[in-house]
Amino acid sequence: MGRVPWWVWVSATPFGLGAWTPVVPGVALRRPLWIGLGLLWALVALAGWAAAIANDGGSAAGGLIILGWVGAIATTLAIRPGFNRTAGSLFTREREAAERRLQERREAQQLALENPALAVELGVGRPDRPGARSAGLVDVNNAPLEALRLLPGIDEAKAMKIVRLRGELNGFASLHDLGAVLELDGHAVERLRDDTVFLPR
């Protein structure tokens, strides 16, 4: 069965006062339909209350309030299983997303080696470019100072040195080349391996 989220109970609040509750799981899981239903039932109940106040009661007003109330209860009961399933697997989804990011990073690094022109066109390693597919990498030969500072172990002074030296040398050939020029130890070079590409200038 699964646990019953608090918003299911709140939806049963008398007189349609909890008609808005489908919005809560909708926002949590980014489900526009659930958000829309929550807003719809809340508006129906609110219209019923407005009509009841304006007309000193009445069956039509009461009908709207009941419709908003029952609609919200039915909606929360209907979406609860899907919410519990999805919310229960958030860790799994995050793990799968992380695995996809790592795979994209490896593919982008391979593309940078095999087809640098295509990698440049895609924006591999350029988190500074709008619409670029940087794949979580930084192109040491072309990215601006701010992007270089995102690299592990690269502070502002080292980033400035990279910018200066890459201009003088027309870029670095590889991570090994960068490490040798900057006199980085082996550990510092390894920390950069998964985060860098070296595309032509």
C-alpha cells in the first residue's frame, strides 16, 4: 500500500478547504497535470464559496464546494500510488542521472580526441557558452578564466597562468603537456583527468 502522504489527508478537509493539495505532489515531482488539477479544484471550491457568500447560500454554491472537495480527494487518491512510486525511487533516478552524466563526459572526451571540430561545434568544454553541450568538461585551451577556476586544484593564480601560457604556446597538446608546463605533480594531474579537454585554438 505504501505510506499515506500528508497532503492526501489534508485534501479531505471539509468544505473544500484542502482542494489545493494536488498542487503539492505536482510541484514536488514537476507534474503540470497534477498542479493544474489542484488549481482547478481550488478554483471550483473558491467559486462555490464566493457564490455562497454573494447569494446567502444556495444549492449551486454548495454543489461547487462539494465538487471541489470531492474532486481534490479523488485526485489525491488517484495520484498517490504514482507519487509514492516515483518519490521512493528518487535515489535511483539521481543515480541514473549521475551515470548518464559520467557517460556523456567520457563520450565528449572521446569525441574531442577523434573529431575535435565537431566537439568545438557542440561546445564541449565550454560551460560559458549559451546552448553549449559542455558535458561537465572544461576546454583548457579555449574556456575563459572563470571556467578554468572551476577545475579541481586550479585557483585564480593558476587559471591566469594557464590563460597566459596557452596564448604564448597556442594551446596545450594534452593534460600531460599542461602538467609539465605548470609543474603539477602527478596527483594534481590525475585530479584534472576527468574534467578537461584540449581542443584546438
